[in-house]
Amino acid sequence: GAVCNMLRTRWVRSTIRSVAASVTMGSFYSYAQADAAAPAGLDPGKWVPLKLTQVTPLTNNTAIYRFAFSNPDASSGMTVASCLLTKAAIGSQKPDGSRANVMRPYTPISRPDQTGYLELAVKSYPEGKMSKHIASLAPGDTLDFKGPILKLAYTANQYDTIGMVAGGTGIAPMLQVVDEILTNPSDKTKVSLIFGNISETDILLKEAIDARANAHPDRFSVFYVVDTAPQRQFWQTAWPGGVGYVTKAMLAEKMPPPSDHSMVMVCGPPPMYKAVCGSKGTPEDPKAQGELGGLLKEMGYSSKSVFKF
């Protein structure tokens, strides 16, 4: 159906139940710039096959996949904000019997200066060709990568405030920016994140995100929105986040107002883009930003102050 003034968070399933149980906070972004002396494990100009060496299941349809560089001293060389592309011959069958290539972008959850490997958090969607393919891989299999690909160059103190609206694995590029800011004491940018998930126990990277907010309360805040109210015993603190919908009022409270000195970043599944900021892409270029729409347009934001990852 048509999406009007509200984003239903049931569209978004998160991928990690407990960061502490699976991956330590330190294994996620510090996002200091990668050591220029380290060899590059990726190439922005050509496809590089990387071998899957480890799979860490997180839920019934989500896992962390570790892909090794051929050189154990290499790092990804990712900068903020950038992504990489994956490629596999899993598309429609061609006349010669081979299959067309399918390409999809991902943001690693491993730090850019991590040597030897990169890690992706991937949720396998029923209709997701690449996510299902990655989920079918076994240790020893390879996947083609290209990158890094710069999405939005960030410099310290470029904005007074950055607002973020994320859903599910859409948190990955957001944390890339967050950590670039928080690890730089001279960067005074404030960040406010709205993060939609289906339930409290499924919130992706919640412990790591909360640790950042607790360590930098004057610079980073997070507001969680879940589909249904979490169960609470009478002695427990009430759920402090939102329930059911992300509303225009919620965005008005948590996002910076329209300004030349602020930016709102959005990342999530297609219905989320449509509701919050308008769909990505144009008929000529599916990767383009597309026209600004949704709630943010209604609230008076301009296209130059909204970025769709």
C-alpha cells in the first residue's frame, strides 16, 4: 500500500541479538583513517576474489561473514563514508548457459584499518539474490569484491549536527560516520540517531551503540523505535523508546531542523526511503539520490541537506 506520513518499523528486521555475545565492540568501527603504508586488500578499479574464512550465525537468517585478503597484512582502506561492491554470477540465465552477474553494495562492519580480512553483517532476504547467495557460501568459497567506493566525503566539523534515520543493517554506514566523529576529539559535531527495529531484543549492535552514547552523551544520542512494546516486569524501567511508528513528530524532535549547517542521513530498506526521504534512484541511474520526498520533504528539508546511503 501507499506509504504516507509514517514509517512502519515492521519492515525492518535487525540482525544481531547481542553484540556482547558475538562480537566485541572493539571489532566495530573506530574509523580512523587506514594506515597509508598498509597494502590494499581491495581495488576500486577491478574485482578481487576474497575467500570466506568464517561464518558467525547471529539469527536464523543473519550472520557475520569474514572474507580474507590474499595478503594478511592488507587492510580494506575504507574511508568515511564509503562502501564496497560484491559480485556473483547468480542472475538470469544467458543464451550460452552462463548466468548474468548480480552486484550489491555493502558497508563492512570491520574497522578500515583491520588487517587480513573484512567482515560483513548480512541478513538473507527471501527475494534478496545476493544476500541469499552469501548465506549459501561455505568457508573456502570466494566472492568478488570491488572498492572502496566513496559515497559521501566527510570532514570534521563539516556540520554542527547530523541526524540519522536507520533500519536494520542500514546502521552499518551510520556507525562508520559516528565513529569517525567520536574518535576525533577535535570534531564537535553532534549526532542524533533514530534506529527502527522489530523488537528490543533484535536491535542490531545495541550494546555497542549504547556504549558510544554513554561515553559521549554530549555528542551522540540514540532513540530506538520498535514494532511492539517490550515486555516489562513491574520492577523494570519502562521502555524509553518509540513504539509502532516513526512519526513526523518524532523526526521533528530528534533530527536537526532544516539548515545549511546540518545533514540528515538515511539508510534502510526501500520502503523506509520512500516514507522518510523518497525513493533512491532515477530512471536513468538507479544509484542516484533521487528526488527528495516523504516526511523530510514535508518538514521543509532540502535535497542538499539529506543524504540517502
